[in-house]
Amino acid sequence: MAILQKHGKNPSADLASIKDSPTDHFGPVGAQKKWSESSQSWSRPVARVWTVVLLLGTCLLYCARVAMPICAVSMAERFGWSKRESGMVLGSFFWGYCFTQVLGGYVSDRVGGEKVMLLSAAAWGAMTAFTPILAHFGSQPIVSMTISRFLMGLLQGVHYPSLASLCSQKVVESERGFLMSTVGSGSYLGTLVIGGVGSLMLDMYGWESVFYVSGLLSVLWAYCMWKYLLKGEGPIITLESLGSAGTQSKMSRRNWLRLLRQPAVCAVIITHLCTASTFFTLLSWLPTFFKDTFPDSKGWVFNVIPWFVAIPSSLFSGCLSDHLISQGFDTAVVRKLMQFFSMGVSSVFTLFLCGTTTFSMAVAFVSATMGLTTFSHSGVSVNVQDLAPSCAGALFGVMNTCGAFTGVIMVYFSGYLIEATGSWASVFALITVVNLLGLGTFLTFAEARRVDIDVTKGRYHNIHI
């Protein structure tokens, strides 16, 4: 592991040293002016307000996302679904989720991530609230629910790419780790809230209430964001704003190819792919592991405690990374340190699960694993904004699409390993190998300098898809 050393930042890579009005453009006319205007950072008080709002939005995102898994058993009993049909409804979300990652990031880079996030939240919030109506009044509930979950995946797929785009344009480098880790903890908070409150509502008022409340709260969040943060401004996204960057040029496409050939860009894609795959696998199979290994264990213990650990761990990683950068430590080394904890140290605790014999130790190891995994919010998740802030949304969309696809494949393959070997050690070993592969790639090739600009010539390479 590299030793942290303080040193000054490379002045050639600083935006302040890059001329803002070159005569030779690689993008459309006015694109550089547009980037300069849109890249004005928030002041610290404004950034704190947005952090809280985005944290709440991510929490509601997961409340709406997890509403269906919580209600799946009750809905299956109500409509007579088999296990296979329930699985089809639940799985349709992830296929939709894969298809809008790049598009959401692309549009966010052009018109602003906050606008894309707002429109999508209003749409998936309304979709969640209307789910019970679609289920009861549709002639084929299994079909209407499968389609609605697929659409939910499409609409929620733009959230994280638009968040990455917004953060890269509005948050200074030394504060990105805290914002991303804080907002990222909203996913764990949302899972806890819907798991606790949603379960009570399910028992007291029926499964419909879970969808109504989570959906309406999401629509209310979108309205408040539009009214008070965006000041109720006019049309959110217009055709003119989408086309303001002009037609694609051969050079812009060439710049995208050049960007994707950069070792640092390939490193973040591969690392995020590995991180997402192992996280999805743990998320999917840990409940089954506990039920198989400790049949008498209480489900609320292993379903709640790891997430309680993950929330403060995520916040701590963001504060730590921003503190180190503000103290003058190299940004790239800080990102690598965070990812080392996320994939390296967490793998040690994952391997400990292979030989654990007591329930309390298993919960402790899982909690340590999930807590350390959250350090990636201050590692690879933020590194994409360091590398290419002008197209961070689209690039993060590419990363998340790859991660989602490989995550589904690894979940299925893990099930095959369990059946073939009859041992959970094979799954935990697979997770460790994938983690170490991603970590080795990141430690070797990751950087924090901008690669979407030509520093030597002092000009922006505005990347457009």
C-alpha cells in the first residue's frame, strides 16, 4: 500500500491554469463557455443544503425500490403468483435499470443533473403510488406489475449518473467525498426505513399502503426540490437545451474513443464493475447464508445491524477523504486508500465468514464487510468526477451499466457454486478474488488528473456522445 505523502497539486492539471477561450474547438461553438458557466461550484452552505436534500431523495429512491420486494409475498398470495412469477416481477426492475444509465448521464451532462433527477423522481414516485391501482384494475396483474417494475428500473436508472454529473459540476474536489458518501448512505437509510416502517404498514394497513406512502412522499420531495431549490423555474428540459450542443462531429466521437482508451478510465470502469458485482452478490445471498448456516437466527438481526453499521461508516469515509485532501495529500492516493479499505480490508472479513461457527461472529464479520464496502463512495465513485467532469454523468452511466449486468451474472453464478459445491466458502472466495482483481487494477492505473482536456495545448475536449 502506498504511503500518503503531502505535496502540491500539479499546476498544469488545474482548471485555473487552462485558458477558457481557445480559438480551436473540439466541440460546438459556445460549448466551452457553457461548461465554464455550468461548472460554478456551490458555496459551502448551499452544498450542505443540497447534500441533505439529495440524501433524502436517495432514501426515498430506495424506499420506492424496495417496496415491491417487501410486499411481494402478500401480493403473490393475493394474485396467486408462483415463485417463478414473483421472481419475474422482481427481476424485471434490474433489466430496466441497466438501459437508462448512459442516457441519464448524457442528458445530465447537457442540461444539468438536478433537472434529470427531478423529472425522474416525479415519474417513479407517481409510478410507485399508482402500482396498487394497476395491480387491482389490470386484467393480468402479473403482466402489469412486470411492466411497471421494468419502467421503474428505467426511471430510477438515471439517478446515480445524474448525481455524478451534478456533483462533478457543482462541488469542489475537496468536498466531493463527503457529499457522495453522505448521499450514498441514503440507500442504506432507505432500506432500513422501508424495512421497518414498511413492514409495520404492511401488517396494519395492507400492502397497498406501502406503495401509496412511499410514492406520494417521493412526489412531494420532487415538488419541494423544484419549488425551493430550483425556484420553480420554467420548462425543466426542452428540446432546445438537449440539442444546444449541436450535431456530433467526428472529432467528438474520436474524443470519446480516446477517453475510453485512457488507462485511468478503464481502471474506474473495471473497479466499479467488480465493486458492484460483489456488493450485489452479498446483498442477494447473505440472508440465505444466515438461514442455512444458523437456522434459528432472528432475521431482523442480520437484516438490520449491517445497515446500521454502513451508514456511519459511509459518512466517516467521506469526512476522512475530504480531510486528507484538504490537508494537501494527493487526491489519487486518497482515492486509492479509500478503495483499499473498500475492497481489500473488507475481503479479509469476507474470508473470515468461511470458518465462522457462531451467529454473533458472523453478524460482526458481515457488518464489518458491509461497513468497509461503503468506502468506495469516496474512492472509485468519486474518481470518475476527478477524471472527466465534463462528461462524468455519461461515464458513470457506462460504469453502472457494466456493474449491473455483471452483478446479475455473478449472483446467478454464485447460486450455481452453492449447488455444485455445497459450500458457502466457494462464494466468499469468489467475492474475494473479484475484489482483489478490481483493487489491483485501481491501485495500478487510477489517477486523479483530468483526462477530458488537453492540458498541453490548454484546450477543452468537450466529450459528447
